[in-house]
Amino acid sequence: MSLNAILAQTMLGLSQGVFYAMLSLGLAIIFGLLNVINFAHGALYMLGAFVALIGYSYLGPWLGQPDWHMGFWTALVVSPLLVGGLGMLIERFLLRRLYDFDHIYGLLLTFGIALILQGLFANYFNISGTPYPGQPESLSGIVNLGFMYFPKYRLFAILFSIVVCFATWFVIERTSLGAVLRAGVENPKLVEAFGINVPRMVTLTFGFGVALAALAGVLAAPIYSVSPLMGADLIITVFAVVVIGGMGSILGAIVTGLMLGLVQGLTQAVYPPAANTVIFFIMVVVLLIRPAGLFGKVV
């Protein structure tokens, strides 16, 4: 295989890896800071994509303005806010009641929420998938990278996702706000003694993790067909990414997501039948050697 072919597959793998990174980052935040296994994460990613699609193709006619569209840049802000708000309601009125019980109850609850959301959208939109027509003109076309011609939008998605991921890591790991979040998890009573509303902080944190999933959904909409099952097809792989990186590790989620996207892209070029299973093979090897994950804390 030539160097140009390897670089081309690297870029294609990276364009998939950024979605793994952003989704696993949201999962890692929710589990690492709140100790909740959110199995509805894939459905909320799907919901983010559907908010963008509905806003562009359906909202105008529903409001009696058939020529009006909610553009991509607006959806990039509105969708995470709306879906993140839904996540806050889920945490406030459902998950909060289960914090004193075993993790399996939260997992079953979020799994049920995922099935409900998928069923509702499948009933109206069916499962075949709908193309998102709202990709901005400024990001259409291709760009010459020297070794290949690469779609401008995919390049934007890669750069934007990497900036969001590492900005999130910086806030959580290197700022006073992140320190308060971590302290609220370790010792909520002490943090409340300083006048901080820990339950509200937990709700906002859960909403932020969900908003990251919705943001990934908006970014994915112009690349993949928007389908009620788009999250279900991805969430198992994303959980594998989180396990490999280390449950709850913010940096592990980002680095592992990007790395495994690259590995999957290169595997697709070398031996395509193994492309969909190579991540799970790596997960088995990592768990045998380092059960806490690559970046997880060994207890």
C-alpha cells in the first residue's frame, strides 16, 4: 500500500474517530462524574440529528412558512440546547430517584428511554434513513490535501470535534469549575457546605454530556442518513471505546476514540471484513492486560 493510500485511509478513519471521541466523551463525563451508565446516549445522538433535520425540512411547513428553514449553524446551537434540556429533565425526574440503587437500574431505565425514542421516531420517519439537505454552501465541495481530495465538510467536522473535545477536557481537568465538579462527586456534603447546589450541578453536568451527543448528531447529519437506528448502530462501539480508554477517563475517551477511528480506517484498507470487529478485539486484549483501561485508574 502506498503512502498516499495510507494517509487517505487515516483521514477517513479520523473522520469516523471524531464521532467516537465526542460520543464517548459524553459517556465518560456522565459516568466519571455522576456514576451513571447512560444507555440512552445513542438515542440522544440520534435525536440531535433529527432536531437538525426537522428544523430544516419540516418546521417551516408546520408553522405555515414553507420557505423557512432552520440552517445548519443554527441547528449546531439549538439542537444541543434542546436535547441537553431533555437530558436534564431525565436526570431530574427519573435518574435521580435511582442513585441509591445498583447501577443496573439506571442502565435499564436509560435503555428503556432509548427504545421509546427509537420507536417514536421509527413510527413517524421509518428506519430507512433520510438525507439531511441543510449542509451549508461554504462547506460544500472538496479540498486538496496533497495526498487526496477530501470533502470540506468532513474536514470541518474533524477540526470542530477535536476543538470541542479538548476544550471540554481542559475545562474539566484544568479549571476551578472542573475541580468543583469532581469535588461534588467525591464529597457532595462538603461542597454543599460552601453554598454550592450539588443536585443542580449534577443535573447541569448530565445535560452537558447529553448535549455533546446531540452536537455529534448534528455534525453527523450531513454525512450519514438521519435514521432512528443511527444511534443503536453506534452505541455498542462507543461503549467499547469508553471501556478501552478507561471508564470515566475524559482524556482516555478522546484519545481512544480518535485512535480507534484511525485503526478502523486502516483495517478497512488492509482487510475490510475485520473493520467492524477490530475495536472489540482490541477491547478484549486491553482488558486482559489492563482491566482498568488504557487511561483508567488501577484500584
